[in-house]
Amino acid sequence: MAKKVSIVIPTHDRKNAVTRLIQSIKESSMARHDYEIIVVDDASSDGTADVISSRFPDVTLIRNGEEKLVAESRNIGIRASGSEYIFLVDDDNVLDKRCVENLYRCMVEDPSIGMAMPIIHNFRYPERIGCAGVRRNMITSFTNGIYRPDNCSDGTFNETEDCPNAFMCRKAALRKTGILNSMDYPIHYEEADLGIRMKRAGFRIVCHPGARTFHDPGGRNNKLAGRTVHVPMRAYYTGRNRIVFHSMYSKPWEFALFTFIFYPMIFAFYSYLIIRYSKSWAQRASLLGSYAKGNIDGWLSAISRPFSTLFPVRS
């Protein structure tokens, strides 16, 4: 018999975090026979697969032979899933006991919902709401989190543009929209891209006030990690994918304003951030080089798109 929910966890070199997450799932209010856990180990080198195999033999473990990054790892888990509802959750989370069950129930009860996310709390400061939804400006490219604790306990769903970090998808919706676009967005903006396609297909995207997760980014350089430029690979895709995303989805006049007014300021801000908060000259050079290359590749991708894609005709 098919499970009610497939829980898909992509992970890379974070065996302690992913085992903590799995343990929190096993304490869920949803009956164990109603869900399956699929871990996609993205070519970890820290023994993640061995730990999961030994501690959680009932977990389905898929090992990537080479690193494919988060979007394709999620897709691999989606393809392997046997449920009509798929909960995608990053490995650095700890779930509240009712998180999975409440997301599942809200989607079953309302077929108009294609994606639903929990309220994201700060793991270190659980009383703080880190995100209860997302708003995105298609001119400035700025992404703003929704922080409305007054609305998070009265049963009202926050409508959101997309769902970062942890979210449940309706497989019927994914059949219409397609899965994550791992070619254009292997990491960063993959949820934003899916969110737009989900809404264009007529589905709602919401944040459920009765579902909670606690996100633990760990001991990273928070000034850089908060802007996802703390390692070269992320700095590259942070620079590249902002440009690619808005070249695909902003209206022509919006993209023009972004290009000539807001993009120069954003590039200067991120460059300053890297210079100011890097811990060494070697790190500075590495991050700046990766960020600059990402920007160059982003513009090359944007201008190489077919004219009809870059400037689509909208009714």
C-alpha cells in the first residue's frame, strides 16, 4: 500500500544534522506506516551513508556517485517516491511533531494548494520566526521574508510566492508543472522557479500556521552565509541565478529597471560584503572570483536566450 507522504531529504557531508532530522521525523505525530523517508546522499565523503544505513535501516537511501547539488537530489527523491504528497526538507532542520501531519491534512482538505510550507523558526532561538512566507520584487530582485507572528496562530494561511528550506508538494501539481529545474537552478532560486510555475498552473502556495520546523544553519560565517556567498560554489550561483531568474520571469520593463538601476547596486553590495567579512585574503579572492564569474555567466545566459523567452509576449 502506498504511503500517505514521502519525505525526501537531500544531504551532503552533514551526517550529524541529517541523523538529527531523521530522529525528529520518527517522533512525528503521523503514524510510521503512513510515511516513507528517502535520503539522497549527494556524494558525501564523511560517512553519511554508512551512518544512515546502520542507524536507520528502514530509511530508503540513494547515493549519488557524483555531487549533483540540491535541486537534482530533490528530483531524484521525487522520482523514487511512492506517495501523492512529497515533503522536501533540507537536512539542517528539526521538525515539530505535528509538522508533517498538519501539512498533509491541509493539502488533502484543500485541492487548490499545490505547495505548503511550515513556519520556520530559528533553532537556536525557537521563539523567533525566521520565515512565514516569501515576497519577491520582480524589479529590484529583493526577496523579503514574511514575519507575522500575529497571523501564525489564528488558522489563517499566509499566501507565499514560494517555499524555502522545507515544503510539501502535491504530486498531481508536479505532473502539471514539472519537477525542479535543476539545469538552470542546480542550487539557489530553484524553489522560486517552481513557485512561479506552480502559480501559473493555478495552484496556491501557502504557509501553514500549525506546522513548524526549526532551522539550524550551524556555525557558519553568518554575514556571508546569510547572503549565501560563504563558499565559492554558492557565491557563483548566487550571482548567476539572480540574473537568470529575472531574465526568465521579470516583464521586459521590470528587467530593464533591474539591469540598469538595481543590479549595479546589488553587485557592489555583495562585493563589499565579501571583502568586508572574509577571514583571509585567500578567501576574499576565491569568493570574489566565483561571484564575479557567476555574474558574467548569468548575463551570458540571459543574452543568449531566444528573444521570445527573454521578452515574452504576455496577454
